[in-house]
Amino acid sequence: MTHSCDAVVVSCIDWRLHPYVGMFTHNTYGSIDFISVAGSVKGLTDEQPNEDLLSNIQLSIDLHSPSTIVLTS
């Protein structure tokens, strides 16, 4: 059985943002994979990117074939 989602969302671990980011992305994109990591987008722009974050994004792509990657900060 194959499972897919519409988007993978990368967000900060700040719990205060989760309801808003989750509601917006679910209403905008439908089904989502949600990745929460300290610094969120900063982990992709640093001189040495966060390899764990990149691995999680790649895992979502490999397993669920999202058509969109949403970066929030």
C-alpha cells in the first residue's frame, strides 16, 4: 500500500506556532508531513546545513512523494 501526501512542512519547534502553521498548511495543501526542528529554515541556510533535517525531508520525499516543500520560520 502506497501512502502519499501533498506537502512536507518544515517548522520551528516553538509549540506556540504549531496550531497556526498546521491549520494554514492543512487548509492550503491538504495532507502534510510535518517536520519540527529547532531553527527550522536556518538549518538549511547555515554554512553547514542540518543533515538530520535534510535526511527527514528526503525521507518524506522517498516515502510520501509530496509535490511541495513548505518552509516556515
